[in-house]
Amino acid sequence: MKFIHLNTGAIKANTFIIYNEEKAVVIDPGGNYKRILFELESKNSKLEKILLTHGHFDHMGAVAQLKEATNAKVYIHSADQEMLKSNYANLSAYTDAPALLTEADIFLKDNDIIECAGEELQVLHTPGHTLGGVCFLTGKDLFSGDTLFFESIGRCDLAGGNFTQLIDSIKTKLLVLDDDVKVYPGHGEFTTIGHEKAYNPYLQSGNNK
């Protein structure tokens, strides 16, 4: 799998462009749509799909511009769809730069398989950070959004968040994966499932109640 990693938007979300010689998908375009378009042009790849791990503004800030520029389809879980249509729901109303709004084209469901520039991504519904939070798994690569971070987890104190639900999502959907699965989170440095099993303080026995 070939992908480009960018930090985008005011909160430096991890954005990933998965591509081959013909087509591409982007995961969580948080901003900087011109940079994303430049990268696509440099690879001669046509953007076909915009995949969102959830609907917070720092992960969808460039969606409207990319959709307008490329006619790519927007994918999000139905439980987060209002975040694309409301700056209060996506939280950008509380910032200096409210996000441009749009609507989803396709709603994700748990265990969906998405064709992705010659790869297949499996959708893992992992609510807890938001109601419609998802991760994307392909082979030994996991794009975890704000569900799982390097030695941390997503915050649960915003609308739709639930700590118990998030821990359950991580333990039942992610920690069952092989230890050598690489984890590409929505912010910060990359990690592995094995590292998080061993060192993530939120996932240790007695620390998740």
C-alpha cells in the first residue's frame, strides 16, 4: 500500500492519502485542501473517495472543497452525519473558522469493505469518541482516527462521547488484532497494537472503569 501522510488543519490532524497510479482516497482531510490537491496531482491520481473516521471539524475541514474540486464521494457513519451539516455539531462554530458544510454520499456500517486504490479497507465501528466513530483496517495497517492514540485514547467528554463505550470498542475491535498491526491515529505519532496492549495506561487492568 502506498500512502502519503500530511498534518492538516489548525489542530494538525493526521491526513492520509492512499493512492495508486490511477486513483486515490483520502482519510480525514482536516484542512489544507490545496496541499492535498497538489499531492494528488503529483501522483497523477484522481480522488474518488473521502473517508471520515468521525465528524469533528479538525478531521473534515477540507471535505467541502475537495468534494467540489474532484466530485469525490464522502463516506461517514450515519451516526455522525449531522456533523457535516452543522458547525455546532462538528464543533467548528466555537472556533475562529467555521467549517464549510456539505453532506455525505455514503453511510458506513460495521464490517463494510471499501475498495481503496487497489486495496480493501474494512470498516470497524468504534463508538465512544463520537457515536459514529470508525477505524479503517487493511492488512497490517489500521487508521484509528481519534479512537486510539499512542499511549492514549480519544476524549470522551464531548457530545456523543462515552468512556465505557470507547474502552469496549478498543478492546473488542482493535486489541483483538495482531500485535504487529501498525496504528495510524488521527493525531500524534504512529504506534502498534502490541505497544498499546503493553503500555497504554487506559487499557491496563484496573484503569478502565
